[in-house]
Amino acid sequence: MAELITPPELNVQTWLNTENALSLETLRGKVVAVFAFQMLCPGCVQHSLPQANRVHALFNREDVTVIGLHTVFEHHKANTEEMLKAFMHENRITFPIGIDMPSVDGSPFPQTMSAYRMQGTPTLLLIDKQGYLRKHHFGHEQDLVLGTELASLIAE
Amino acid sequence: MAELITPPELNVQTWLNTENALSLETLRGKVVAVFAFQMLCPGCVQHSLPQANRVHALFNREDVTVIGLHTVFEHHKANTEEMLKAFMHENRITFPIGIDMPSVDGSPFPQTMSAYRMQGTPTLLLIDKQGYLRKHHFGHEQDLVLGTELASLIAE
Amino acid sequence: MAELITPPELNVQTWLNTENALSLETLRGKVVAVFAFQMLCPGCVQHSLPQANRVHALFNREDVTVIGLHTVFEHHKANTEEMLKAFMHENRITFPIGIDMPSVDGSPFPQTMSAYRMQGTPTLLLIDKQGYLRKHHFGHEQDLVLGTELASLIAE
Amino acid sequence: MAELITPPELNVQTWLNTENALSLETLRGKVVAVFAFQMLCPGCVQHSLPQANRVHALFNREDVTVIGLHTVFEHHKANTEEMLKAFMHENRITFPIGIDMPSVDGSPFPQTMSAYRMQGTPTLLLIDKQGYLRKHHFGHEQDLVLGTELASLIAE
């Protein structure tokens, strides 16, 4: 890898499923897997969030931190926090979820999504133990590939 | 069949995807397939609503009318009409959807759901051309079975 | 339907899972669903034969007769009767299977397959109660469509 | 891991898809993934062999060697080498396949299968770069788990 990228910090309006706000800064030393999603994105519901649940169930918390990032860029009024909480309950999501900070300039894209120049949802980010961004993937990633990458990052 | 059951009329607060309110009464002469669902019910999103879309795509409108009935009995505050419209858009639902009338007695179950004594979602109802209730099924039904039943009711 | 087609008779070398040889002639009065397959055709193993099992399980034997037709046109030496019996056991096939009669003119295509001008496997044939060919479909057919068609043919 | 196990050598009658016979001995330095299967085992065809194909496609040949081991313990007469070759062609298997050596004592179980005390098919073996057996799993393993394990063994 020619050059290591230090990614933007997560800019989160509200955290759910966690007592304390999370930040990439304080997670240094662990591999971080961020699953950016929207509740109304069928690919997220069918593929990405079940994968996030599998990763959260498989790895030791000391090795990998799973974060869901709710990056709403469509149907803003419909995506209430109330709905997100109910959605998390029904989809048995127990890892921390951050609601991406809405834009202040009228853009439909929330701030973390913009800072990472994400193209849509689902998007997967992997951040290594030193805090570098090692994967930025739009769309679904195969489990075999993701398992390999996570184990490689843990072993570094 | 020993005895034919005339089912309760649909009691709907708001209709979407249709210019006119629907009723079993005015649909006499057609087979009616009612798919009762909730947006946050994983079995509805993964199995029942895709099946409703297939039925709606396959059959002649003169033969079969597909209706989605949004029977919210959990997470009432989250299930806004705004969210339902966005959900229908993202899940490409083009058949009529009725929002079941909320109870007035403090019950979590809406009125049509109660009148039919539905046990949960998804629930499938088939009403024949004469207006009799011929199937009341809690859970997912196989496509092969449903196709057979619809064709039999059309042929009557 | 402009014109009704009387299909060629099945030309079978060996019947399995049945005491008596079957023929379209003697099955007059029932709907017949013929699933042409090869053991080594992945689409047959994954989609067509499981569907044949579902049809065989769902319908009354007086209404629908399910027949598997082993139409080997590739890997002839590998497709032994011994293997077919083991395959049927492992895939829990309990409906009658006919081994299509090999060609006598050196063609790789067996005789029933040639007579019907089948393009490959899986192929589905539906024959109505009067013995007319009502469906000839190359590839997998949806369960919803097949259920509808079978019920319509039964109701005629 | 309390104690490292040096596994029995593969005892193979015939190798396919490889010019030279393979042995765990000569593969020292690479991680070896052995997928024991039977052509007529539905779980092997649907889950295990497609996974073996994915592993073979994903990893560098210098890191991981994928081997299919045809461990026939049922339907011996049906499982001819001719059929296996046709099966490999139709299922697009390009990694080396070894036909497990039949028993000489009348046991239905072939010799490698017996030496490893495998309980059935599919069975997955992982051998590390030093030649130790690190995983012996009866049934299907999740892709996420397998990816993690392979990457960990490569990183050792």
C-alpha cells in the first residue's frame, strides 16, 4: 500500500446501543468496522446488516469494534430516531449505532457521509489498529473476503 | 367446505397507491388477496411483500386484486405514514395499501386486525369472487400453494 | 389458444420408481408434468428437481402425475443407471423417472428429447387431461406461475 | 492450543486436475484446505464445493492450497471416475481432486477418511504451514469464520 490514509473522524448526532460516544480516536488499538446504512435501503437490510451482526457475534470485542452509521440521504422526514430504535429492536442489532450528523448547508448528505465521499449505502469502512483507513467499499462485500481482511488487520 | 364465512369489511384509516378507497363489497366479482404486514416485521419484508409484488405482477387486474394492509400493533410511534410512503417507494410496491384503523379502546391492535382475530404478521387473506373468506393464514405461504389457490378461486 | 398440439409419446428405455411403464396415452384424464433433467445439470439439481418434489407432494395423485425424464445429452458414459438410482435416493425423489431412449443414429440427444426438440435441461412440459401439450418451457419456471397453470389445467 | 496434531498423510488412489500427486509433506510452507466430499451428498454440492471454489479463487496459490478429497462411503458402484470427471466439469472445479483410496478390509470407508475418523461429508480440514492439523470440521462452516481462520494461518 503506497500511502496510508488517516480518515475523517465520525461526526455523529446521537449514539444508540452504547453508553458513551465512540470515536475512531479512542478506538485506536482495535480494528474498526463501520457499516454505513439506511433503514430503507433493501441491500442494507438483506445483506449488510446481517453481515454486521455476524461480525459482531464472531470477533472478540478487544479485537474488532463494529459500528453502524445511519447515513440518511433520502426520505429524511421518514427516518426518525423512534423508527431507528424500533428497527434495531426488530433486526436484533446490538452493536453501537451512530446517527450521522445532518448537513448544515442544505445538502441531502449527512456530514460523515460527505467527509468520506461515500457513493451510497451500504458502504463498508475498515480502520486498522493504528487508525488508518484500509478499506472503503460501496456495496456488499463477500463474507469470505471480509473475514480474511479482518483477521489480517487483527494479526498486524 | 362446511360453512362459508363472510368476513368483516376492511376498516382503513388512509389508502395509498389508489385514487379511491377500496372495500370488499365493491370488489365482489374479483378474487382479493390481502397481505397484512408491518414495515418492521422482517418476515414481511423478506418474504410476504415480495410475494405480494409477484402476485400483483402475474395476475390480470380483472381476476385478482392485491391489497396490502398495514396492521401496526408494535412500535406505533415509529410507523408514520411518511415512513410508509418511503418504504413503499424503496420496496417498489405499486399495489394499494390501506393503513388499518387504530383502535379506540387503547388496544395495541388496529381494528381490522382485531376483527379478523389475526395472530400477527404476515397474515394472508383470500376472499373469493362471491365475497367469502377462503383462506386465513398466519405466516408465509409457499408460492406453489398460493398460485394453485388463486387459480382455483379464479376458475370458480 | 389457436391450435392444440398432441405431443409425441414418451420413449423410455427404463422406468424407475414405478411398477408399470407410463405413457401419456394411459395418463389421459390427469394433468401430466414432465420435468426433463440431467443429474449433472446444476440448474436441474438446485431448482427443477426440488420444484418437482414440491409439485409431487402438493397435488392429489388423481389430479397431477409428475414424471422425471432423464434426458442425457452430455457425459453419456458417466450417467449410468446405477448412478441415477443413487442420485434419486440422495435427492429423495419418489416420483417415477424414465430414462430417455438413446438415439440409434449416433446423435448425442436421446429420442424423446429430439422428438420434442428440447433445447436443453431443465425443460418442463405440461400435458392437459385431454392429452394436449399446453406448456413447453426451457429453463426454470417460477413456482407461482406453475401453481397457477396446474390449477387451471385441473379445473378445465 | 494444548497440543499440536500431525495428521495422517493423504492416501489417494488417483489425482485429477493436477499433473503431480500432492502430499501434505510436500505442501509444507503453505496452508492446506482439504474439502472432503461425495458427488451425491447434497450439502457438499450446494454448500461445500461452492465454498471451495471461492477459497480457490480468492487466495494466492503460494498461501493456500485447496484440495478436494472424494471420500466415497456410499453408492460405491455409482461413483465412477468417469462420473467424477463429468461432475467436476459441470461444477467448474479447477482445484486438484484426490480420490480417496478404497479400503482393503471390506469397510465402506476409504482409507484417508478412516485415518482421520471423519464422521461423514462434507468435512473440512485445515493444515497449517508447519503441517499441523488445526481444524477438523464435520458439516458446513460459515464463510466469515473460514476466511478468518485462513488469514490467521497465513499470517503465522
